[in-house]
Amino acid sequence: MERFTSDTHSLVWFFTKSPNLSPAARECFVKSEREEALIIVPTIVLAETLYIKEKRKLIFDYDALIRTLRSSSNYVFYSFDFEVLRKLETLQRIPELHDRIITATALLTSSILITKDRLITESGVVETIW
């Protein structure tokens, strides 16, 4: 089964049906819905999603998103733990801390990172899809 790690924008854009999500990124989530793929969701992504909602940068039902993720066996939460922290030390080419945590999660789970973040994709430290 394919394994993907979602960054914040891709997760929110999929659940809000945003046209900003690329077709390739959307297909990763659709594969998950068809039980052909697993989506790993770093807990920092959930924190950033909550922040987006609270700051009203995008209006969406955060509680419904969490319920959907928790009720699906195709979404797995991955906590920011000591192993992720140690992996951050190797990711100095990615300047933003949250992006480093998400990238470290993808590396530790041997998954493809769903992201449009140019600094992550250009770093070459993890396989990405957009």
C-alpha cells in the first residue's frame, strides 16, 4: 500500500474541495478513500489547521475534519516525538520549523510528502508529490 504524508495545505484543500489542490495531490487522497493508500498526518499539521481556522484564514468545519480523520483507518496520526526531533537536525536546508517536522515525519515513515512547498521540494531531502 502506498504511503503519503500530508502537509497542512494539502489536507485542508482536499477537505474543503479547493481548486488550489493539484490533480496529483488530490489523487493521493482519493487513493486513500479507495483504501489503496495510507495518509500520515503529523500532529503539527493538525495544530496548524486549528490555527488557520482560529485566525479565520479559511472558513471550514475543523471538528468535522477531525471526526473524519479519526473515523477512517486510512488516516494515521503521527506525533511529534523524540525521534522526529532528532531527525530535524539533519534537515537544515529547510528553514521553517513546522516544515522540518512534517518532512522529518515523511522521512521516518518512508512516505511521499504531499506538498507544494518550494523550499521542501527543492531541498531534495524527501520525495514529494504535487
